Amino acid sequence: MDTSTVLFAFGLTLFAGLATGIGGLIAVSRKTVTEGFLAGSLGFSVGVMLYVSFVEILPGAFDELTSVWGEKGGSWAAVIGFFGGIALIAIIDRLVPTAINPHEPSIVGGAVEGFERRNRMMKMGVLTALAIAIHNFPEGFATFLAGLSDPMIAIPVAVAIAIHNIPEGIAVAVPLREATGSRRKALGWATLSGLAEPAGALIGFLLLMPFIGPEALGLCFAAVAGVMVFISVDELLPTAISSGKHHTAIYGLIAGMAVMAISLLLFI
């Protein structure tokens, strides 16, 4: 594994994480974010993540693991890794209280507008930033692993995660802007919350570097596929639909799948 590949993977992870800053910029520069924008962009992200998970990442995990443990043993390991990834992100999601969970539709949908007291808004913004950091840690490692495996898979994965990080940045910046009256502080906190992704990539790489081989890569790829599927169906798609633009969300999902499929076919 050469240095340029590691730097490329880390750069993609940093790009995806800093997308929360884009959400913060939107929040401090505009009064509202349209429902159509949220529904379409999140739906597109879902389409990309589901397609690449089931068509590229999970089959790649099966290939890696069956090459080491045979068809039966490798297939069982891939399935266990897939649902293990789902279990991991589900546990993380459950540990974050619903009231501050950035993946709950009520946060992105503007429920923060109902809080009138400035100290409540400040608490809401800070806790949301911390919750996002917790969620983004495994997402960062997932993006990093994709970058180490195949740039043609990693780039759309990074773009999809970046898109879904935009409303998270909005969720941080909106209450902090109201609480502090400072656009700069709101933007800074939103951007900082996304840095958990490159941190997750770096820590995961340092811990797993001595063990990276076909077995570890296969299990990690299977877990990454599970993480991405869970994020898509539990967090992104319900948030997109809750915007009230159901058809826009579905059209975005189909468009994301189509773009991912065509991009993969172009590099065969």
C-alpha cells in the first residue's frame, strides 16, 4: 500500500467531512433551505450509497473472504460482517438521544425554531455538533477504506456522504446562529463537527494497519456496506421524505442509482 493511495483516501475523507461546512455556510447565508433541495440531494445520496453498497462493496467483500476461507466460510463471514456493520451503527444511533440526534427528521426539518431561549439554542447546537461527530467517526473510516480499495468506488461514496453531511451542518449552524448571533461561530462549529470523519479514518488506519489483509479488508468492506445501507434507510431517506417532497426524494434516489451505475460501467 503506497503513500499516494493512503493520501488519496485520506483526502477524500477530509472532503466528505468538511461538507458540514457547506451546510453551515448555507445556514448562515440564507434564511431557509428549500424542502426540494433537501429531498432531492438526500435522495440522490441514498441512491448512490445503496447501489454502490450492494453492487460493488458487498460483492467485493465476498470475493476477498471466499478467496481466503472458501465459498461457504467466506460467504458466512461476509454476511456476518454486513450485519455487524448495521449493528454497530444502530447501537451508535441509539446511544444518541432523539432530541439531539442529527439524523432524526425533526432536527433538519426546522424544529429548532420552536426554542425561544438563547441558552437552550446554544445547548442544542453544541450537543448536535457532538452527536454528528459521533456518527461521522465510522463514516470517515468507511470512506477511507473505499479510497484504499478502488478510486472509482471511493469518489461517488465520498460525494454521497458529503451530500448527506450538508444538512447535518445546517442542523448545527441554525441553533448556534440564533443563540450567539454570530455567523462565524455557527459556521466554525458546523465545520468542526465534520472533522470527526478524517479523525475516524486516521485512527482506524493506525489501529488496523498491522492487520490489513484479505480477511480484514473483506470484513471491513462488508461492515462498510452495512453501515451505508443503515444510514440510507434509517436516516437519509426518512429525512428526505419528511420534507414533504416524497416524489422529489424518490426521483433523486433513482437518479443517484443511475449516475452510480453509469459511472461504474464507463470504467469497465
